[in-house]
Amino acid sequence: MTIPRILLISGSTREGSTNSAALRTIAADAGSDFEAVHYAGLLGLPPFIPGTDPEPAEVQALHREIGAVDAVLFCTPEYAGMIPGSLKNLLEWTIGNADLSDKPVAYVNVAYEGRGEAAVATLRTVVGYAGAELVEAACGRITVLQSDIGPDGLVAEPTARAGLNAAARALATRAARPAAALTSINLDNRS
């Protein structure tokens, strides 16, 4: 059996982002449970224009990257009451090709308690519209503060790191099995 491949997409374009640090931590801790693949082309995607033919090379590369993985994990900040425009642009490019259709996806919200809910709501709406399978057992809030990030750029705070790993492993579990076989993992009851 091959291990599942998960594409990690940060909605942040800021270098010191806690969102990107969370995804780097997931990749660093993947071990043999799954293969983590970072998507690095967010800033290079041209603005979405419906009916563009042929699609730009950067968009074709995005389609290939999504097609080559078993699941997608998002971690995004909230800007102006929703997901950042650059992430919405990426998602718009996936609609016409049905890149996310029936693909297991999840998100982790690393914002401080009480923040980021509008971004989560927007992300849930857009991936639902894209026909993705939102894996609820792998979604949740795992607060990561800037002070939780170590000098290596990874989340050092043990509770947050354990929560990030639990989310990624829940998504990997779903990606490796049919939907009916998924066991429930509650991220909000970590100890």
C-alpha cells in the first residue's frame, strides 16, 4: 500500500506567517504516515479569468499538483472578513477543471481564539462549491502564536504541534481509506 500524499496550501503570502509555520511543522513531522507536498505557487498564479484558453503554465502546474495528491490541507489567515484574495484566486482556477471534486480536503485554523471564523466559513463555502469532500475529523482550530514558533521556523509548542499532527493524520487516514471506513477523531478534545 502506498502512503497518501497531502498537498499543503497556505493562504498566507507573508514570510513569517504562523499559517505557513503550521504547515511546515506538519511536513516535518509526517514520518511514514503520509507524504507532505508544499504548494509554492500561490504568488505566481495570474488572476482568474473565466474561459482562458490555453490556461497559463502556472495554472496547468497547479492542476497537475492537485491531481498528483490524495488530499489537500489548507491553513489560511483571514483578511477583510474572508480568505485572502490570492487563495480565492487559486480556488477559482480549480473550479473549471474540477480539481477538488470528490478530493478529501481539510483546514486548520491557527488564529487566536475568536478570530479567523469568517475565513473558515468562506473556505468551507468555496471548497463545497468545488465539490470537495470536507473531512470534518481533520478540521479544527489549533491556535499557533508567533511565540510558539521556534528558531527553526517550526511550531515548538507541544499542544499545538500535537494538534497539527492529529489533523494531518486524520486527513491521511481518510485519503487512504474509503469514506465509510473513516473513524472519527475529535481535534477539540485533545489533552
